[in-house]
Amino acid sequence: MYTYQLLHDFTKKLFLTIGCSNEDATTVADVLLAAELRGIESHGMLRIADYYNLWKNKRITVNPNITVVHETPSTAVVDGDSGLGMVVGKKAMLLAIEKAKAVGTGWVSVRNSNHFGIAGFYSMMALQNDMIGITMTNANPLVAPTFSVDRLLGTNPIAVAIPADKQPAYVADFATTPIARGKLDLMHKKGLKAPDGYVQDKSGKSSNDPNILTQGGAIVPLGGDYLHGSHKGYCLGSIVDLFSSMLSGAGYGPWVPPSVAYLPVKENPDVKGTGHFFGAMRIDAFRPASEFKEMMDKWILTFRNSNPTEGHEKVLVPGDPERENEIKRMKEGIPVMPLLIEKVNEIADELKIEKI
């Protein structure tokens, strides 16, 4: 087990060393360690090597010139200048929140960014302002649409955070696929098989190999197959792709750049990088915030107090498992696989900084 502070300090130091400002290195560490605390290891320190290799291959700008290229009172398009996604994403969400403060809602679409970690980090930024936060991002194409063998979509997550009063906030943060690439990587490293309905081989047949993506296979949409509603997962993933790309001019479908350096970027001069979409909605633009949050408490308790199925102690509300993980890991420490520690320590050796 490792303390939050130890891992945060190490991560911040690493990104400072490759040229990030103190503020930006802190942001990267904040987002990666938020994932570790919340039990979303696939988007935590596992990603350090990906970002480091992208930087070494000159595909990430560590001091980006992030600009607003189009704007109205309630909307904006942000160009991230190929910056680290966490740096671009935080600034874009702050802009959405500022617009919501001014006119009730704020909507910001982003182009020319990179992988930004967990989507929930940004939607939760709205909570302290009595706002609903909404986040979407497209991702490099690893997902085959229903009835396709071609990889055309990313895992394309959606995150929605809604404040409550006495109850913890509602936080839904989920991919539009049964699994994220990072979790497949973890399964492969641990020698586990992928469950049925998660991935397919290059011919479109179901597979249990978590390493199938390196052999031309694909992740399937949420639902697994048509019989179990994969066409609905396909719809969700395509909605995220469209919101994340069409409004800003970011890459879409097969032209979203890979978040790993060993895969080449598909050239398309008409689009720019990875795209995100952020929304902030001020509750009192609709009704008094106190009334809304009191009603949210009732909604949450209605679901949490419902009768669980056999073998389960309680019915969970979105955000419960991650919040419980956060409390436990902040107190007891964060588990990190030895192989991952070994990998980040190799990077530390290259950069001549203190290892974990």
C-alpha cells in the first residue's frame, strides 16, 4: 500500500521534470490520483507511461497555448494545443462553470486535446457551485460498432454529477463499452481472461483474450451483442463522439489520435486531435437550489432504501462505490501492482528523479 501523498508527490515531480508548470503538474497528479482513490486504476498511474511516451514522441505539448477560438455568453470552443488532456480539460470545465455563473448554463467543446483521465473529475468540479456537471470525451478507436469488424469508436465515457443536500452527490461516470482499454491491460498483466461479451477478435467472433486488441480485435459496445442491446451502447458511444468532435472540429471516429505512442496517428487535415465536451448547469437557473437538493435527497434515499436482490446487502446509487473506495484508500493506502511500480520507477531512472 502507498499513501496518497507519496504517489501524488511522485507523479507531480515526474511531470514537472518533463517541463510542465507547477500548476499543470499538480493538475495531472490530482486527476491521476483521483482515479486511484476512486478505484478506477485503469485511468490512474497506469497512464503515466502512456503520457510519458507520447511526450517523448513529441505528440504532447507540456506548455500548451490553450485558446478560446469561438465564444458566446453560454458557449465556447477551446483549442488545447495538443496539451495534456487533464490540463486542457480542467481549464475548459472552469470556463463552462464561469459561463454558467453568468448566464445559467455553460457549454464548452474542445479540440486538439489528449486523453484526460477520468471524466468524473471534471463533472464533479461543478458540485461545489450548486451546479450539475456533464462531461464527455471521445477516445482512440478500439471499439467496433454493432455488426462491424472495423474499430471506429473509442470507449467514449459520459460523466454526470448532481449535487444533493444531506446525501452524497449523485455521480455517474461510465464508459459506453463494457470495459475500458486500461482494464483490459490490467487483466492481461494479471494473467486473467476477459469475460464473455467484452471483446471480439479480428473476424468479429467473441473472445476472452484481454490482449486481443494487439491482434486486430476490438472492444464491443455496451451490451456485448445485438441480442443484449449492443446497438444501444453503439448509439451512446456515437453520441459522445459527435458531441466531442462536431462542435469543435476535433477528430472523430477513426481519426481520434491514439493515446499510446506505439500506434500511428491517422492523418486527416480536416480535424484536430481528441475532443471533449463539458457542461455546467446552475440549479437556480431552474428552481431554488435548496428545494432541488432536498428533492435529490429523497430520490437518492428512495433508491438506496429499496429492497436488494439475494446476495446483496444494499442497492447502490451511482457514485457510492467510488466514494467508499476514496474514504478507504485515503485512510488505508492505495494498492499499486508491483509491475506498475517497476515501470514508473524505470521512467524515474530515465528522468533522474527519486523513485517510489
